[in-house]
Amino acid sequence: MAVYTTRTLGAYMQKKGSSMSWNFSSADPEFGALQARELQDQLQAALEGAPVVGRVGKGYVEACPKGIDKGVMAERFVGLVADAARRGRPAEPLQFVLCVGDDSSDELMFAALQKRKDAAAGRGGAGSPGHDLFTATVGRKPSDASAYLADHADVVELLGMLSGVGSSRSKRFASAGDLQSLAAAAG
């Protein structure tokens, strides 16, 4: 990664808790993407057989331990809260989960949560989020998410609708009944 940082103006390395990433979001887009593909190939060859995986995201290449990703962590979080609630610990059962992302690394999270939702539906939804678990990807692309939002403004609008706070943008994702109930709750 250091070699690619040296030869790519605007790129930098970043150490995170359990991973190392090479960020090229501030580099020339074409050259950065070319360098990222080359780095990914180099990492794949160098890490073969090691308990480490290389991933490419929006503007970065990352090396991290196998088995540690957003999907595993989302599944673990939802599972821990559900288990604590079932055991009568001070955690409230989850009533609603909203997962929104715009990167390829978020697909692991969408897939894990969708699997959990499907499993909960198979058990009749008992004790874990099922029908109240929603995933959305930002931008039109193939995704395991259950919904699409066009851009960050749509994310802000959705959050405003969920919180009962209106926005100046049109409510194209809400029905008239939804808007009336939101207005009644806010007023």
C-alpha cells in the first residue's frame, strides 16, 4: 500500500481497528481506479492462504481479517440485543431496524440482515426483527437491499418522515394516508 500511496497523488493509507486501507478518493479518478485494481490484484496474490481478505469499496482498497465485515457485525448486534431482551436483561427488544448504505461493503450487511429477516419470517417473527427490518441502498444498482434511495437527500427525507419531521421536498415515497398520519402526529 505504501508503494501505491507514493505513486498516486492524493492517496493515503489508513490504519483502522482491525484493518488497513488505501484511500484514493482524493486522487485522479481514472488513475486512482487503475491503481486500486492493480493493488487489489497484488493483495489477492500476497494474501492467498492467509486469514486476511482484500476488499474494494467506494474510493478505497482494504485488507482485513476474514470473517470480520459489516454483515457479521450487523448480525451480531441484532442478535445480541434480541438475546438480551429474551433473557430479561435491561435491553428493550428491537422494534425497528433501518440499514442504509451506498458502498459495495454495505452489501454484506444487507445480505446478512435480509437472511435474518427471512429466518424470522419462517419462525413467525418471534423474538427478533423481521417485518420491521428495512434495508436500503443509495443509488440505483444491483443490491441485496430491499429498497433504493436515489441520493443522500432521499436519505434525509426518509429520516425526516420516520421522525415525524416534514421536509420541503415532495413526499414521493409516502401515501396520502402516511402524510396525514405524520402531520397529525407532528401537530
